[in-house]
Amino acid sequence: MRTSSGNAIGVNSGFDFLAALKEAGMAAGVALALSFTIIGMRTTGQQGGLGVEFRWNAVAIAVVLVFIGRFLLVLWRQRAKPLASADRDRMMDRVGAMVQHWSKYLGAALFAGAVAIPLIWSDNRYVVDVSTLVLTYIMLGWGLNIVVGLAGLLDLGYVAFYAVGAYSYALIALHFGWSFWICLPLAGILAASFGVLLGFPVLRLRGDYLAIVTLGFGEIIRIILLNWYSFTKGPDGLSGIPRPSFFGLEFTRSPDDGVTAFHEFFNIEYSSVHRVIFLYYIILALALLTNFFTLRIRKLPVGRAWEALREDEIACRSLGINPTNTKLTAFAIGAMFAGFAGSFFATRQGFISPESFNFGESAVILAIVVLGGMGSQVGVVLAAVVLIGGTELFRELALYRMLAFGILMVAIMVWRPRGLLAHREPTLLLGSATERTGGDR
Amino acid sequence: MNRPLLTVEHLTMRFGGLTAIDDVSFTARDREITAIIGPNGAGKTTVFNCMTGFYKPTVGRLTLDRGDRKFLLERLDDYQVAQRAHVGRTFQNIRLFPGMSVLENLIVAQHNRLMHASGFTVLGLFGFGGYVAAERAAIDKARYWLDRVNLTERADVNAGALPYGAQRRLEIARAMCTDPVLLCLDEPAAGLNPRESHELNELLRFVRDEHKIGLLLIEHDMSVVMGISDHIIVLDYGRKISDGSPAEVRSDPAVIRAYLGEDEDEAKSAGDRA
Amino acid sequence: MEYFVQQLINGLALGSIYGLIAIGYTMVYGIIGMINFAHGDVFMIGAFVALITFLVLGMIGITWLPFALLLVLVVAMVVASVYGWAIERLAYRPLRGSFRLAPLISAIGMSILLQNYVQITQGARVKPLPPLIQGGFVIMENDGFTVSLSYMQIIIVALTVILMIAFSALISRTALGRAQRACEQDRTMAALLGINVDRTISLTFVMGAALAAVAGLMFLVYYGVIDFFIGFLAGVKAFTAAVLGGIGSLPGAMLGGLLIGLIETFWSAYFTIEYKDVAAFSILIMVLIFRPTGLLGRPEVEKV
């Protein structure tokens, strides 16, 4: 250790090394207490019971890392004190504003890119598959953004509505043989009805109660799906879910009699990629629908009321806005989009089981919304690309994926609670845009 | 004399064992400024919260007579008081929508009318209906009130970024955008400098005379109130101790006693339950 | 009848565990008004620390059970306390006064973090512990059906009662308890009167975590298997217990815990075991709709 020399430098450069060392030492002590058992001793299965495997090197690494991290952080804070949280907030808001400003072009570029992906990689099924997955999460993120970002309602059971959509489509299609395009709106309506059913009694509750009730609801749905075997096939799941058709054209090599296949109609060679690409464009369209809907409704009275409720519910009530109904619409609309996404998921996978709809999924979607910036449409896209696309790329690190999500959620709340790219533009301006000068800087 | 707009009869509010308001009755008249004054913890804000549906009174009847229709306010939910009975209010600790622009604050206040115009969102989504015209009318109304409270230039700024005095004015403008027949202001002059305070008096007179509605205001400070009120009610420890014109109230020995605090030593720790 | 009595005993033991966790929720909610979603995971960590300590004690040859149990109890409580403290310090304290959803989201993040942290460090598989305390009394016997009260159940209930008494005394008699109640009423005012609010809040988390660790130890010994996911369900149920009893009320948390334990046990015994978790969640929703202040809670007056 270079405590003494550090002190000498500290006097000159304005760093208080001793204080930093003390803080870092304390942090390291806490880290030791935290890691000593859980990290240092791993329970391992042995014959005739459990054994313990000691891993002191891991503890040492953790403690040293914490020590160094804390030490540097304290030093950085000493130097960077003037950049208080308000300044940092303003700085990040400017970044957010810039992204928002460029989002017209960024959005167009992203859209063009999204359209082009299956054309460029038409022979690479993996890329299209991953892109489809990312788009599904973008759509879910945008849907949840209505509930969390606009209306400020923390919904921890969003995946339940996703599940309702998926099972609605699968069951209707399997039992009645209705086509995807009829079932899609039905699934959305069913999911929205579930949203109303759950929301009506609980939306008058305080916000944090809502969070835990939705969490519970998500679990109830999953448990029912798991145990109502005669209806849902329980843990075995539903398989053989019909695929969507392209205006009545099937994506099969040899269709049944009387049905035309896609490749026959267009007189091209059959390829299994056609359907993959078709599905990709379906989810792209659905996601864009969600986006345009959100952008549009923000400028309608109900959208403004959602945001006002997020800002101050009591003030809303004093203005004659019915809080329960207003929240209910947000909740139901969010659920509807989850229902759409769910039926897409069912038709794409061809197989669904309760496994796909656990709390972890809700957490991932929430992480996307939170990371991207609540209320920011572009933010959700970037977050979904990074979180879902990124974890697809680093599959061997899958174990650490949820750990990273957890850390990210905490870190972002501490660092910038409204999300990284959170920046809000007014939904309408008084008179011409030139009048908008100064003020908010 | 103007007709009674709000009649409060035997209003009593208890929180557990604590009686915040004890059998208070008074009337506020149309096109008049009625002030409720009293020392800290006298129960002024609680009266407001009972009137506007945020608290359910333990006992009492609150009748709002709009001329064409009567409303029993104690039976309405808080949002219905504003939506149906058209009673607008402001808050002691300003409650704006800080993250939304000044203009948006005023548009949200016209929510119910705009909801109708947008066909409860369904038509508005597709741009049908009279929504565009209704929104333009809403903006015009907002602009009118922005002009009144000198905030037109800051219309597109976030409400939370406004200085304190401007936030108070915006809150009044926002309440006026709901087309109230009775406007309730909770300490509108608190924290204002003398010039702003003077402007506020002008604004309140304007609202009374030009928009022909009743105003009910809570003030802590007697001197502010004396200038503009037509009628003053004095509360102390949850009871009404005086009721009359400014001159009458000023000379009422009970009021003087309450304000000078003759028996301060036995002042129970009523605390401001606002 | 015998079956009923047996279920009653089982339900009380389970309810004690829920009640101990519920106290952590109710105290934190009382003092800073937030749901500490990560509390269930502190319980889980307590159970893991207890398991590890048992194994290590076994390896170094301390096998006299009462002494081992006491040691495990102390270690689990201390380590869980440090976790409780660190969670508050890292994830919640910087967010005081931040916007409404921030602490909740941070808490969810913390919960996910802890679960995966334990999954990575300890593995995803369930961890069985051979039964340590066996035997018990037979209190009824009829037609071949025996009602037994195991030593384990006696220990659980007795330990819970002792802890509850000690804890009530702590809250009602000591300066810390007074500071805590003052912070619940009005944090700003408490600070002005010289109460160290930060320290009081930290200690609240520490106490909640210590009790959760006791519950974790009980769970481990009573059921004999744990995994990294036990905190999720136990947490939601304990929170339900806290709401049922009236959030903010300590006796309420205990009462709610016992009720949830009994309801769950009877539900599994007389209806279907598959839906026992649905029962707990449905109760939560019902209570919130029909009696949001819970059984022993005070009505909340909204600040306008």
C-alpha cells in the first residue's frame, strides 16, 4: 500500500486519500461480510448429502474489487463534486433531448434497417430469428411503456396478459380452427378484458399495492395454466399451433387440396425461410402499430390525462378526471398489446407452455422500459436491442444475464431514475414553434 | 344580495379522537369573495377537503346551488365535485403537473370536455369528430388564461421550472379552465411578494366581476384578505368564532382574542392537519 | 377432527415463519412507506447462510445440536443483517425523495439481483438438509390416525413467541423504538428534533433482515430443502400477511402471518394443493379491495 505517499500527493492535489482509504476499507469489510458465506462456501451435492467447497479466492477478488471501486469512486466524488446530481440530470436530459430531436431521422433509419434485415440476411435464418425476438420485446416494451411510462402504474404481471394472448390464440385456433387474423384481435380483446377485470378493483389502490397485486396476478395466471390440465395441457404445453397464412396462402411445401401455397402462387421455389421472413414482417407491423398508437394517443385527452395522473393524482381529481377509469384504460390498452404480442408468440413458436410466462419475463420487459427511459419510444428500442440482442450474442453468459438486469435496474434508478434516455417533449405547443425559447434551460 | 352558492350546515370532521372541525355552518354567495381565515390549525384546509370530496365529513351537509341544479357535495367523490358540481380548487402546497408544459397543464384541466369531443378516444384516434376544433377551442381558452396570469411567453416551458409565484398563478388559471361556478383557493397569497400579492388581488377581483362566479379563499394573513373579501368567516380550533363583513370581523372581540392569543398557554397542539 | 387438529398445528408452524418475514415488510413500510421487494430474498439468503453454517459446523465437528443451532442462528442473523443494511444503503437510500416508482423498481432490481447472485454462487439445484430435529409428541390417536406435535414445531412456535415478545419490548420501550415511531409519523420533524433518521432507517432494515434470517433457518430445518427461488413466494405471502394484518402494525403482521399459514395449510388439506398459492394471492387481492387497512391497521388519511 502506498498510504504515506498517497497522503503526500493528497495534500497537493486536493484529494483526501486517507478518507478515501477509510471509506474503501469499510466497504471492503462489508463486502467481506456479504461474500464470506454465500460466495466463499459453495454447497455441493455429494454422496450422502451436501458438502461445502471453499472458494476463498473468489471472496478475495470480490473484496479487492469493492475496495478499489469504492476507493476510486470516493476520489472521483472528491474531484467531481461540482457536478452535482442536478447538473448530471440536466446533462443527461440534453442527451435525451438530442436523441428525441434526432428520433425522426433515427426512427426512419431504424425503420429502414428493420425492413431491410430479412432482405439482406434472407439466407441467414439465425439473424432473422433473433431480430424477430428483439422486435417482440420491443413491442412488449412499448406496450408496457403505456402503463409504466405514461400512466405511471407499475405493472409487475405484464407477462400474464402476454400469456392470455398466447393461450387465447392457441386454444381458439386449435379448437375452432379460426385463422390467425381473426384470432389476433380476439386475443387482444381477451387480454384487455383480463386487464379490466383485474384493474377495476385494484386500480384505486396506492401505486405500490398495485405493483404487488399485479405480481400476484401474474403468478395466479401461471399457476392456473400449469394446473388446469384439461384445458391447457398444463406443463406439457400446447403444440401444433397453426401458423398464419399470407392472405390465405399457406407456407407449406405441399399444401392440402384446395389450398394454395405461397411459393406456388408466386411461382418461386419453396423455402422454409419464407415463413420466417413473413413472421418477421408481422411482428414488425404489430410493433409499429403499437408505436403509432402510443404516439397518437399521447396527443389525445386520455393520453394527457395518463401523464397527468403520473405526475399528480390528487391534482387530477381536483380537475374532475376520474382516476380509476383513466388508469383502467391505460391498463387495458397495455394488456391488449401484450395480448397481440402473445398471439404472435404462439403462432411463431407453434408451441407454448407456462414456462414461457414466468415472473422473469415480466422483469425483463420492465428492465427494457426502465433502462430505455420511461416514456421514451426510441429508448425502448435501444434497450431491447442491447438487452435481448446482446444476450443472444453472448449466450455462454446467459447465467449472468438476469444478474446484470438486476444490477442495471438498481444502478439506473440510483443514477437516473427516469431512465437513461428519458426526455419529454410537450404534446402541443402554443402558437408557432419559434415562440419556444429559453425557459427550460 | 347575491344568492347563496354554497351552504355549509353543521359540518363536523373527526379524525379518530381528534375533532378537526366542530359544527361549522356558513354560506358563500355567488359573485362574492368569501374568505375563511383563522390561525394555524384552525381547520381551514379540512373544510376545503370536505367540500371538495377529498374527505368525507363525519356530520354535515354541503349544498352547492348552481341555480339550475343543486348538488350535495358530501355525497360526491372528489373528482365528481369538479366534474359535475363544477367546484374548482387549488392547493396549499401547489400541485401542478411539474413534468408537463404550462399549456398542457391547462389543457388537462379541460379533460372532460375534450374527452367528449374525442369520442372517448375512439374517434379521436382516427382524427374524426370535432376533436380538432375542440382542441383548438381548448387552446384558445388556455391562451386567454395565460394572458390573464402573464404566462403566455412561458406556455411551452415545464410547469415545474416556473418560479414560485408563477406556479401559484398557473394553478389558479388551471382551476379556472375547468369552468368552475365556485373557485376555492387554499392560501393563494402564501409566499408571494407584495407586488405579486397585489396582482393576485386584481386577478381574483377580475374573476369575480368578469366571470361572475363565487370565490372561497383560505388565508392565514388577515391583512391580505381585508382588501378583497366581501365576507369573512373566522375559524379557531375547528369552530366558527365570527362571520360577517370585513369591518364586522375586524372589530369582533372573539377574533381579536384568537389572533392575539390571549389563552395561548392552553392552546392544544392541534397541529396543522392540512 | 384429528386431521383438523393436525392441520392446525402445521398451519401455526408455517404461519410463524410467514409472520417473522412479514414483520420486516411491515416495519419498512411503516417507516419509509415502500414495499421492500427484496425482503423475501433476504429470507432466502438467511436460509442459505444457515445451511452453509450447518455444513461447516458439521465439518469441524461441532455436532451438539443445541449449540450448533444457536451458532447457526447467530451467524444467519448477523450475515442477513449485513445484507439488509447493504441493500438499504445501496439501493434505497440514494432514492429518497426521488420520483414515486424509483424505489419500487430499484427493489425489484435488487430482488432479481439477489436471486441470481445466489443461483450463480450456490447453484440452481435444490439443497436438501437431512432432518436434524426428529420426534415429537403424539397428542391424539384415533382409528390409526395420529396427531403429532413435533419438537421442531414446538421450537418454531416458541422461538417466534420469544422473538415477538423481545421485539415488542424493543419497539415500545427503547430509544430506538421511539425514534422509529417518530420517523414513521414525520421524518422531517424527527430529524429536526435530533433523531438520526438515516441510522434509524438502517436499523429497521437490519432488524427486519435478522428476523427474516430466523425465518429462513426455521424454513430450512422444517422443510429440509431450499433453493434460490424460495424467497419469491415466501416474500409475496409474507407481504400478504402484512397487508392482511394491517401494514405498519407489528401484531398485525404476526396475526396475518398465522392466518395465511393456516389458510394455506387448510386449503392444501381440504381442497387442492396445486392451487394453494392462488389462495394466498386471492386473499391479498380480496383484502386490498375490501379492507385495505387490514385487520389491525389504522385508517390512512390521505394528505391533500
